[in-house]
Amino acid sequence: MKLTFTKGPGKYDRMQVQRDGGQVESIDCPKQRIIPHDMVHYVVESVLEKRGFLSRVRDGEAANFRMQPEAESDGVERLVEVFQGDAWSGSASTPADMIDLYRVTCLARQCPMLEVDAPTIEEVRLQMASLTTEWNRLGVGESIQLQL
């Protein structure tokens, strides 16, 4: 599945999903001062090799926000939220603090934690930093393409 993230002029960027069969869907991504939320999904799902929102879309579900709960993808979503929060605050949290926050978040939302350790946290951060550099260089209307 090909993902195209395009920097928008206003409050939204855009993600276009092209499945291997050719079907195309688009999603507006609210700007959030960091890479788009679904780009964080891309990194987390790729590094952890877990089934989250994008994997479910790749496997045939509609690219919308009405997916049924699923333990693994719920755990991915909680971890994506932790990485977003960390990025918004300058990516200064220790891996141990991020894992603790992830644990608290999963407990509060009653979903199982995925196995995650300090090296995994650092790998996700490294890939997010690389995509952030690339994203920040783009002008309005320019895109990044990723393959999942």
C-alpha cells in the first residue's frame, strides 16, 4: 500500500492511501506542529510490526475513524498517542517514562500493552526525527510517499 502525505495550505494536511489493487482513499489530517498523526502510525506500525490503523486499512478496512475495537490496534493507537505527546514536548522524555505513560494510558483505556522496550522507543524516535526533517523541508502542495 502506498501512502502519500501532502502538506496543505490551511489547517489540514492530506493522506492519500492507494491499496495494491489500485483503490484510492483520502483523509484530511489536522495539522499538529509535528508530522501528521497517521505518519506517526506508519513509524510505530513499521518498527513494531504490529497491526494498527494503517495495517487495517491495508488489509481492506475503510480509511475512516469508525473502526471496531481490536486489542492490538488499540495498543498501537495508545502508543502513537504517547509518541505524539512526547514529540509535542520536544522528545525529551526518557524511554522509561514513555513506557510508564504508555502503561497508564493502556490501563485507563482498558487495552493490553504491546511489548515495547527502550531500544524500540529509540528506533521509533529516530525514524520520526528523520521524517520530521523531510516533512519540514516540504512546501505547501509537496508530498512524501511511503510504502506499507
